[in-house]
Amino acid sequence: MHKIWLDTDPGFDDWLAMLMLSANLEVNWLGVSVVAGNAPLVTTYDNALRIKQHYQLDVPVYAGCERPLAGAVETAQGILGESGMATTGDALPQVDIAELEARQSRQLQRDPLPHAVDAMIEAISLHAGEITLMCIAPLTNVAVALQRAPEIAGMVKEIILMGGSADQGNHTAAAEFNIFADPEAADVVFRSGIPLRMFGLNLCRQLLVTAAEVQQVRALGTPRAKWLAGYFDAYLRIRSPDGSVPMPMYDPAVAIWLKRPELFSFQPARVDIELQGRLTRGMTVCEFRVPRRAPANTEVAMTVDGPRAMQCMMQELLGRLS
């Protein structure tokens, strides 16, 4: 049984990862911390609560950091739309955030709800040595937790993260978005000594979805499937106007690994974060010549059986939507 704490910035692909976590019977999902990333915090938190409400996710959700440790806020709204997840169908209905927070406070017997960083620190301390942090967003919340309570570094079982790249970037030529959005936070995390498992762009580009998967979701016909299909369709159209070009899957890669780890291969590396480069800020510099050149601090995902991984993702999603 994996004890998982999710750190996220929904985001459509975050949504898919959340549904996969909720469907995985081998996961004890302890909490969700939300951070600014794909969109500002007020939007990503609203998205997370909509997903929680309309897909009946039985997990507490906490609002976290709204700014990176240094520099300006960077979002992906230019690509993903103002909400951080566009749709070609009906929008996921709004929720009453105050009412949801009040209900969650009653369930947790906590009033008011703690900040996401405090909730994360509390959970790690309560389950010392057992929690895996699943990070699919800029790493601000995790870095602030490590700065506020350095002792938790020795209590985290592992960090599994979607971020970085062993080759080229996406937000810039050199940097992947989650790392670029807060490279100082990523630097804190990668130097923390916590065991790390990195699912970067080089891996995610092997996980391709097509219009056929969108149609599988739409064919279910349930309200939850119809909502998801509209967002899925819009996600596919990021790369091509008609959705005909396969699109990589990013955040679900980590959830797929939790379910089917045998589909992946890893290589140990020393990963450092570039903070100063004029053209390379946010780059994950991977030194694979370990331990000769440097001690390893990360297991970098290198290959995945893409078709079987996508089959796994769709099986989990379709089961959750029916």
C-alpha cells in the first residue's frame, strides 16, 4: 500500500492523474496540496475543488503557495487557457468554495483549514518514513515545507515527480515548465537528500494519446465522461487544430508508474537545477556518469512501454467514469 500525498496545480493532465490515484486500490491517498502553476493559485485551487466535488474524491484538498520562491509568477495559461484547462464541451460546473471548505473542516475537525504546507508537514510527521510525495506541479509547496521543517527530509520515503527533462525542454528550449516556474524550489528539493524519481519530458514524450482515447471516454455517455471528454479533446488540440496529432501525456506518467512500475526503466543520475543561465534557467542538468563524476541523487525515468502504459491509463479512467 502506497501512502501518497499529491502536490498539484490542476490542469487537465493533473485531473487525469487524480482520477487514476482514486482508482488505484493500492494507494492510501492522504491529501492534496495545491500550488500556483498552470494558472494562478485561485484558479488551480478552484479547479481542484471542482474535480474533488464532481468526481467524489474522498481526500482533503488544501490551498498552498501562490508565488515562487523567487522571481515572477509563471503560468501556462498562454497554452492551456485562462482556467489552466480549456474544453470544447461543457465546463466542469462551479462549486461553492466556502461551503466545500466548511464541510472539509467539519470532516477533519479542523477550523480553519491549515495552509497546504502545514498540512503536508503534519502528514509527513504523522507517517514518518511511509509517505511518498507525488509532485506534478512547480515544487514551491515542497520547498517551503523543507525550509520550514528541515527535519521532514529524513521522514519522506520518496518523491516521485513529473518535471524536468533529460534532453530538451518545452517551456523554453532547455527547461520543462514545472521546474522553470520555480527553479529555486526545485533546487531545494533536488539537494534535500530525499530519494527522488524523476519523470521528465524525455519519458512523457513516449506516452502518446490520440483522438481514439477521447472517443473512448465520450462513448461512455455519463455526465462525468462528457465533461472529461470535452477537456480531453481540447488538450489534444493543443498540438493540432483538429486533434489529429498524438499528444504526450505528462502528469499521469507518475500515476501509471504507481500502478504498473514494470513498464518503466530508470537510470541513476546527479540532477542539478540551473538557476543563473540566461538561456538555460530551470534546466535539469543530468550527469549520468555516476558515481565517477558525481554521487547520484535521482532515478531518472528513461523508457516506458508506451502502448501498454496508455492502455493502463485508459482502463483506470474508464472504470472511474462509468
